[in-house]
Amino acid sequence: MIPTQGRVVRVLGVSSNGTDEQAAMITRAFSTRSTRDGAIAVNLTVFPDQGMPLLFSSVMLFHSRELAEAWLGENPRAMAAFWPEPALPPPAAVQRVA
């Protein structure tokens, strides 16, 4: 996926209300390439559960949670972002009989 301003991602490394995964919004992307080609630095506004929004710059955005967790294993004091799981496709249309 290509990061653009206003897209929602998930962030690891900000603890709030018993979880270390929070929602965040991209406020700036430093590349127009896809995260499939590697991590991309982004600026984020993080929305911790039960907390005030937090601003972070140059957070690495990964294509998946697994890649973000692997990177955090090597950089334990950092934060990492990743795309949420894709939504399930809508159910097949139901045909109504008149």
C-alpha cells in the first residue's frame, strides 16, 4: 500500500489502557512508493485509548504487523506502524423475490 495523508494505520510501541497497539493517522509520508517494497518513514498522530492524541515523526511504516514486530525486535526502544488487516469483502448480494 502507498502511504498518503489521512490514512489510518496501527502503531506498536505506545502503551495505553492495557494495550501496546494504537490507532494512528498519517500526517505526512516521506515517499510515494508502496510498503511492499520496504518500510517508509511517516509522521503520525497517534490516538491512544483513553488518552490525548500524540504526535510522532519519522515512524517506520511496514506492510504487515509481522514485519513491524521483527523490526521492533532489533530496535526495542522504537515505534513501528503497520497497515490494519484488510476488511472482509462484503457478502454477496441477496436477490429479492418480488
